[in-house]
Amino acid sequence: MNYTYKTKGTCAMRISFDIDKNIVSNIKFDGGCNGNLKAIAKLLDGQSVEYIEEKLSGNDCRGRGTSCADQLAKAVREAYENQK
């Protein structure tokens, strides 16, 4: 299933990805720090929702209380829950 998440409080406006059960692939960020977000997407391709949450939840950018990485963790959890 393809999923698109509208981010909150970050430079990236949206995150899209595919999710099959709890495995995430094909991650794409719309906006944000292009090089860093492409690297994150490559490193996390094929990983589980739980792994992504463990590594990225709570990551803060510039005191915003969130980051593009933190938003990805929220997005994959939301997508996973919406599959049920």
C-alpha cells in the first residue's frame, strides 16, 4: 500500500512510502534537506516500522520538538495502524 503523510513542523512538506504489513520501502520526502533525506531513505529501505521508530523517534531539529526523521517515525506508525 502506498501512503502519504503530511508533516508538521518540518521543512519537508510530505513523506510518501510503500508499506506491506510492517515493512517500509520506497521512502520519498517532498522538501527538506534533499541529500540527507535521500540517505535516510536508502538506509531504511526494507526496514520494519518498529526499527524505524526505534532509530528515529524523538529526533529533534533546531529545537522544534520534531524533525523530518521523527516525522517519518510517526508516519510509518500511522500507516501501519491504518492497514488494520
